Amino acid sequence: MASNKPAPEAPSPFSTDSYGGAERSVGEWNPTEDSIRPVRGRHRVAKQRGLARSSTVLGVGVIAAVGAGGMATAQDKAPVSISLPDSIADNLPDAKSLPGVGSFMSDDAEAAPVAAAAPLTTAGLTSAEAEQGTDAGEALRARILQQAEQQQASADAEAKAAAEKAAAEKAAEEAKKQQDEAEAEAAAKKKAEEEAVKKKAEEERLAKLAASFSLPTSSYTISSTYGQSGAMWSSGQHTGLDFAGAAGSPLKAVHSGTITSAGWSGSYGYRTVLQLDDGTEIWYAHQSSIDVSVGQKVTTGETIGRMGATGNVTGVHLHLEVRTAGGSAMDPMAWLNSKGLSV
């Protein structure tokens, strides 16, 4: 009589421990044709569906890690199916519960995985470059060349700016040099003009002065000058300027003044002293005659006497002396020249 009890299941070659791992059964397993026959039908399809989901999860994780690290690309690569033994697959956690992965999964087991919004399989490429199929190496090379061009452009701009600055400084220096030269030339021209004006003013002054001064005689020859040495002069040196000429030639007042002395004066013969307004005294000696008297006012060019040879002389001449208000003698020729008169 047949029993209704279900037949005992054949011992499984694997059993799971508390950690979800697989360990071998203590009983001996002898494989038979039935036990090793491939599982067919609904049960196999269901298991394959679970493995397909697990395969997708693992594939996405690997691709995300590789793409984020920039080490390789998996663009245009077909997903790889990873098959695991049923005992291991049954203990895998649900893919939707994994952090950052569940969003890629659909509630429908038959639905295809949802693609990421941005490509995760590119290394160092932008979305536009990835869409265009740009190679990562070519993109890196293009960026390096672009960076080099930018650096070269920056260096060229700096060099251009430096050159422009140097040119501007040189132009400014040249402009300053030209300005300095122009100023120096203008200053020299101004100085020359001032000197010309000054010279002209001095000439006018001397001309005016000469108009107010006059030589003592108009026809003469200089026979002795101031400071000459000789025994003919009692002091050993000549103290005046000698104008040799014809006897009786008129002697003129060199400037307006007052007659302070007129008469005989020893070795000077007949002498006349004319005192100017500044106190300077003009001595006329060796005259043949005197035409003025003491206290008389005379003007420039007025005749005060005649040329002669009285006193200590060797010939007819006018001995002219010029003395300061204190009585000191000075060079008559230099004094006459200072008044604009050329002897």
C-alpha cells in the first residue's frame, strides 16, 4: 500500500551558514543523471531574472567607479552578465536598497536599466565631447595645447605691454631731452638778448657820458703815460698823462665843475685845477696862459687855458693829472676811458 507521505528531498550539496556563505554538507553527495540535469522551465527563468538584475547592479557600480576615477571608459560597451550560484544570488541584498544604486532600477523586473543623466563612462570629457565621440586622449591633448596657447598668449601680452611701456618711457625721455634742449636754447638765446640789451645800454650810457665829458685837447700825441719811471720826475715816477701838441692850442674842461686853483705852481708851471661835482680833481699843468679864475663854473668843452712849456718841461705839452677827493693820483687814461672817451 502506497504511503501519502511526501518523499524526502534529496540532500543539497550546499547549505548556508548564518553569514550567508556556503559550506559543504556533512553528508556525502553522489551526483546522478537526474541531479545534474539542467533545470528547465519557469524556475530557471525566474532565477535568471534575479541574476540579470544583480548583474545590472554590479555592472553599474563598476562602471560608476571606473568613470569617476577617470581611469578608463566603457562607452559603447555592452553590459556583461554575471551569473552566480543560486545559493549566493538568493542571499544578495535587494539592488534597490543599495545607496546610490536603487535610483537606477525600475519596479518592473523586465524593464531595462535607466541610463544616467550624464555619462559615467567617460574620463575627463564633457557631455558635449562625449556625445561627439571625442577620445579622452585627444581631449587631454587639446586641453594641453589650449593651455599652452593661453600661456603663450599671456606671455606675448606681457612682452607687448613691457615693450609698449619701454617705448613710452623712451619717448618720454626723448621728449624731456628735447624739451631740456629747447629750454637750454631758449635760455641761451634769452641770455644773449639780455647781454645785447645790456651792452647796448652801456654803449648808450657811455655815449651819453661821452657827450657830457670831453678830451682836454683835440690835436695831440701821447708822449708819456702814467706810472713811467725816470729821473726827470721828482718823485721818480710820472704821475699824469702827457699830451704833446702845438703851443697855444686850447685846453678844454673835461666835464662841468668849479675852478678851485688857477696860477703858478712851481715845477708844474701855470696850473689850473677843475673840481667835478663828485670831488674828483683834474690838473692842467705847463700852460702858457690861463683863461679862468678861482670859483668860476665851467661846462664840458669850455676853454680854460692854452698849451705851453712852463715849469719843469722838455717841450710843449699838457700834463694832465686825475686825483680823487682825498688827493690820491690815478691813471688819467683809464679814467677817461671809463667816461666813454677813447684816448
